[in-house]
Amino acid sequence: MADGEYDIVLAAAVPHRLRSDEEWRQVFTASYRALRPGGSLRVFDLVESSTQAVEAVMRRRCGVYLTKFKDENCRDQLFAYAEKEDTPRPLLFQLELLREVEFTQVDVIHENVCFAAFGAVKAKTPAK
């Protein structure tokens, strides 16, 4: 991505594949640099909870949804795949990281069970 070239960066069902915290930081920083002043990053992705008990409830609710959507085998296959391949971060981690890389107007648009839509805006004038 070229610096300052885009009005919006969309990340849908992708960031949860990032591995290390540093990789998360690099992607959010690159997204910030790619945006024009006033541009925004919008994310819709798999998230975790920072609280273990809430994470357990979210996982259980997701399992119920997957079972109703198809069946228990579908649920078990998707959970096994996610355990092996996915590395989502808590929503709070991602929102704080957006602020760290100098995004402003960080906001949650929608959150339901283990998915969230959120975003941030690149300030029109540089932060001091």
C-alpha cells in the first residue's frame, strides 16, 4: 500500500490470521500509513474476549449457532480448524492498538458473540 493513497481500508475476516502481536502492529501501522488524512480503517472479524469467563460464553454461543446452522460435526470441524489456524486477539487489544498507531475516533460499530465490526479514523492533522 502506498502512503496516503486511500480513503478507506477494509479488513473483513482476515486479521484473525495474524500471528504475533508485532505482526498485528505492523498491519495496523501499514493501514494507517496507507490512508489519506481523514481516511478510515474498518474491520469486521473474529475477536476474543479479554475475560476468560466471557470468552467461554462466547464460544458456547458460537457452538450453538454452528450446530443449528448445520450440525455438531460442522461445529467440531470449524472449532478444530480455528484452534489450529486462527489467532484472534481480544477486541480491547485491537482497539488499544489502533490508538497506539495514532488512529483517532476509534469505535465499535457492532459486536455479536465472537465477531465485531469496528474502525478508526486517521486524523486530518498530525498528532502532536
